[in-house]
Amino acid sequence: MSAQQWLDLVWIVPALPLFGAALLLLFGKRIGEPLAGWIATGLLALSFLWSIVMFAELRSIPAEQRHHVLKMFDWISAGRFHVSFGFLVDPLSVTMILFVTGIGTLIHLYAIGYMHGDSRFSRFFAYLNLFAASMLVLILGSSFLMTFLGWEGVGLCSYLLISFWFERETAAVAGKKAFITNRVGDFGFMLAMFLIFERLGTLDYGGISSSGHVIPSAFTGVPGLGSGTVTAIALLLFVGAMGKSAQIGLHIWLPDAMEGPTPVSALIHAATMVTAGVYLMCRSSAFLLHSGDAATVIGYVGAITALYAATVALVNNDIKKVLAYSTISQLGYMFLAVGVGAYSAAIFHMVTHAFFKALLFLGAGSVMHGMSDEQDMRRMGRLRRYMPITAATFIVGWLTIAGIFPLAGFWSKDEILAKAWFAHDYALWGLGVVAAVLTAFYMTRQVYLVFFGNARWDDHRPEPDVVPVIAGASDDDAPAGAAHDDSASDGHAGHGPVHPHESPGLMTLPLVILAILSIFGGLLDLPFSKQGWDFLTRWLEPVLSDGAPPTSFSLPLALATLASVGAVIGIVIGIAMYRRGLPASGEDPLPAKLGPLARLFGHAWYIDEGVSAAVGGPGRKTAQWIASTVDQGIIDGAVVGVASLVRGGGSGLRRMQTGLVRNYALAILIGAAALLLYIAVRAG
């Protein structure tokens, strides 16, 4: 078969996990544990292998022809609105499906061990497969509407999985919070699609690009598509991206999403949901190229998000929520890259982030597995002696996210910072560097509180100081000294006796593979290379362009060195503060050093609480007024009024229909007399 014929089989990539989801939803109880997990994992692994085939076939085509659309059938046809159910195969979509299926397979494998004994084991893997299938449809969709179909599927699956242990009220609330928050972003996405169709007459990605190449003059001469309209489209798409990728303002769902099982957290943060927003902005880069204002907004929102989330992670005590805020921060770097036009750099960091963030989340799950579902880092310590594989791989993830040379995070993050400098956005560069230093510090704090220092579990566990928490705030958004609610831990309710131990092989094998990827993943794209080692950038050139590379290697090297020095400083300060763990009182020394900032950071800058207060106070009253006055009084009143008028008129007319012939004869006579009288008057 020709390469084009092979690429026509791309539908197999999402079809395999979709088949797994259907199979397990229908027959999961009969299949049972562990076979259900192996079926789901095997089907996603096959999807990964088929993605490799798609990559090989696409690479065999000349670069200018690497844009293949598979039209399966006409999905919607109404007037001039036509949308096909089709898939787009190009370097960007193939890159995405490779790491989504690859990382997703490792997370599925890990989950077989992690979810052992759960009463809804088969249903869990059905949801995981459906999650992966929805993400693959989102990536491969040949139009904005096809992407939106997968977009909503991902949103549904996140709700099902975050609230998977719905017996816990916190999990049920977290699922609803994620679902509702993302609907706000989705509203922006839908408005953007309305504008795109109204101005361009199509929702196909081919309407803004040709053969995968962004056309700088694509919008020239289009009636009504001025810079203002392009900016509006770009910003509305960004609102949608903010919801999925948890940028400041619409980020509030992601920390609470930790209520789901740890494999879900890893899948959301590394391979599926949160990467969707970055993908959408890169896919829509043609709009950003024509709107410098929108790009500037996106860059600064990303940089502020990176710094904001890093400050919150400084004082958090929950092992998973530290990583959740870390994800928000790293996503901020990706949007910073999008804002300065470094699209391939954003994708590169997305890929390396998938490696080390999946590693860190699965490592956190391994720690919790060996610690009877404990999540509070103040109740850990010295675990490297009992969990050597988990500790070693987690340390690799720590150094990678900190940006230590030559691990993957060093190459991808420093490329983004360098691109910001070359774009002369020095403020963005400065914000990114500060966030990088804070990242190195809070990840060092996490590693030393968990794996080094003094043991603070079992008989050695101190009782943390109890600090009142403001109503409406989540437990771990409270100040660093606040007590942790054991009932909100990952896993089934309650803590058993703590006897730290290493996780089984099904859980540690993915950790080892992800650690290797975190070490060598930077080889995918060594930036500013003169030897042609920037493979990913050149691979994405038919779709995305970061502009001309710098002519000198010395400046990028100097910038990378400066960022690395900052990371080392953050690590050194963290080690100095936490190398011995915590004192016998269990009190963290950091809040005292931060002073009033500790409470601000501990409450996540009061954004979540502010939103809760606004929605629960003025928001609720406004909604009630709209429901009673506008909806019932005006809208329903108008409908009921028209109905009453028609009914009253009908009742009046009904009285004239007596059924008596003499009445009808009398009416005819009166009418004839009136007509004759009228004629006589007119004639006279």
C-alpha cells in the first residue's frame, strides 16, 4: 500500500481504546480483575504501536506533503454549513498521539496494580480507555468541531474519573467543580467557532492553512475579518484553552481533581486533558500570527500563571497537590511559549512534561500505596530506605522538572525562556526565571520531606498544629500549619497502620521507563543546535514555525547557564532548610520565614475562596433574581400571557358556535341587512 493508503487507517488509533471502553462497560463485570485492566492496557498499547506506523508512513512523505485528511462521512450538512467526520494526519497530530498513547499505556499498566481490589475495577479501566479515545479524537479531528467533540468527551471522562470514588463527598464535589469550570471555557470555544464560521464559512483546519503550512496572508481580503475580529477569535479560543489547561482564573478545578485515583491524576496532568488547551492554541496559530495583542495577552497570562502556581506550591503539604500546582505552573510556561510565537518549543515542553510529570504523579501514588494512603508530607520522611526504586525514580523527576543539565526539562524549559528573550519580552523571561527558581525549591522541599530527613510516620508521627481554616477553603489551601483531613486521602477511607514498603513490579516498571524517558527525552530536540539535532522543531516545521534560530550559540548558552544557576540556588536553599526533615513538633520552618506571605500562598491567593464567595453570594442572588423575575416573570409570563389571550379569544368565539340553525339563519339575515345598508349609504 502507498503511504496515503496507510494514513487512511489512522482511525484505528482512537478506535482501539474506544472498543475497549465499550467492551468493558458492557461486559466488565464478567471479565473482572485483572483481565479487564490487561485488556484496556493492551488495546492502548496497540494504539501506540499503530501511532508509530502512522509516524513512519508520514515521515516517508516529503515534508511539504505531510498533511493528510481522512474524510469518513458527512457529519452535518445544513445550508452552507458542512462538517465532515474526519481525521487530520500531520506532524503535530502524530506527535501528540505518540505521547498520549505511549504515556497512557504506562499509566494503564501502573493502574492494574494500583487499583487492585477496587470493587469497580473494570469500570475504572473502561473510563480510562474512553478518556484516551476522547483525547485522540480531539487531537486527530480535522476541524474545530471535531476537536470540540473530543474536547467534550475529555470533559465528561474527567468528571467520571475525578469523582470515581463518589462515596466521598469531596470527590463528588471535585468532579462537579471540574465539569462546571470547564463549561465556562467551553463557552469561549463555542463563540470562537461561531465567529470562525461566520467569517470564513468553514470550521475545517484547512480553511486557515494549506498543506499544513500556516499562510501569513490567509485572512487577507476576507470581508469583515479585520485585526479586531481575528483578535476576538484568538482570545475566545484562549478562554477555552484556559479551562482545559487550568490557567489562572479557570485553574481552580485542577488542585481539587486530586480527589480521583492517582492514575487519573497522572493521565490528566501528563497525557490528556490539560495538554488539550496548548494543542488548540498551537493548532490555531494562524490567528495568533495575525493578532499581536492576543499573543501578548496569552504570553503574560502564561507567565503569571507559572509564577502564581509556584508560590502556592511552596507551602502546600499534600504530596499530590504540590504536583498539581506544579502542573499549572508548567502549563504556564507552555502558554508563555505560545505567546512569544515559540510553538514548537511549547510542544517540546509538553512532551518532556508528560515524561517527568507522569513519573512524579505515579511516584507519589507509589508513596501513598506504601504509606497506607497517606498524603501529608509532614507525616513522611526517610522513605528512600523502604522504597528505593520509587525514591530513585522520583529524584530523577525532581531534577528534571528543576531543569538540571542534561535532563529533559533543562532543554525544553530553557528553550522557552531563551525564545522569550529573543522575542525581546524581557519581562516574560524574568517571570519565567523566577518561577524556575521557585520550582527548584518547592520540589526540593517535597523530595526531602518525603524521602530524606527524619521519619515522621507511625509511632514517630507528630500531631500537626491546628489552625482555623476559613470557611469555603479546601483543606490544603489552608496555611501550611493547618491540619490535614485524613478522610480526604487518595484511596479508600481511613488510614491503616503505616509500614512503608516498595510497590509491586507492575507499579515500579512504569516508573523506571518514565525515569529513562525523563533523562534522555531532551534528545528529541536539542535547541539552537548547529548539528541538526533539533529533530522535533524540524519535524513540526510543516505545521508550526518558531522563526529563524539565533545566529550565535553563545547567547543561548549564557541564558541556559543563568537559568541553571537559579535552579541550583533553589535546590541548595531547599536542601539547607529541609535536609534534616522537620522538628519534633512537626512545624514547617518555611511559613515563619515567609511571614504574611505564608497565609496568602497557603490560601492560594484567595482566588478559589473569592470565586466561591462570589458564586455563593451575589452570584446566587443574581441567578435567583433571573430565575424568578426574568425567567418566570418575563419569559414565562409572556408565553403564559399569549396562551391566556388565545384561550380567552377561543372561549369568546366558542359562544357563537351554538349548533342551532335558527341562530345561524338570524346571523346571516343580520349580515345581509348590514351589507344592504352599507351599499345604500355609499350609493346615496
